[in-house]
Amino acid sequence: MDVQSYIVSIVMTHHIAIIEDAGPDYAIGVWFPDLPGCTSAGDDIDEALRNAPEALELYAESFEADGKPMPRPRTLTELKADPEIADDIKTCMVALIEYPTRAHAAE
């Protein structure tokens, strides 16, 4: 697989998430800039990241139930150019969260 194909495959199967750590008295929050209202959380970063794919899946199921396509995930470069997201990318952790594939998707 060449580099271009690899990059496209990541963009198509992953969404960029912003991880916010508000301190020891709060849950770690995860949100997806391209998916308004799609959030996850956990008591620590590891748990928050483990919970994030389920949030993506539930979000996608609600879109599917409404007959709407999922929004195209933007690249990190595109998000950094968005003034509404740029500061969050500078001050928070960023992760690629894999979109869970379902067995029937291959059929």
C-alpha cells in the first residue's frame, strides 16, 4: 500500500477526537469535532479512549436510522485550519478513533 492509499484509509475509517482533561475531580471528556453531540468520557484517559468507539457507533446508528450519511471526517490539517477547533487542538490531546466496522458492512 502506498502512502497516499494509507492516508486515505485512515481518514475513511477513523475520526479525530479531542480529549479534554479538566482535572482530577472530573471525568476525561472525548468529543468529535466533525460529529456534533458525539461525546464519550471515562474516569481516566484509557477508559475514555476505550469508550469512544462505542460513542461513534451509536452516533452512526442514529444517522443510519434517520437515513442520513455520516459526515466526512476532516483531516488534522483541515481541523487545524478551522478557527473554531484550532485552539482545542493546540491545548488538548488529539486521538484517532477507529470507526467500528460491523460484520454486515462487508456484505
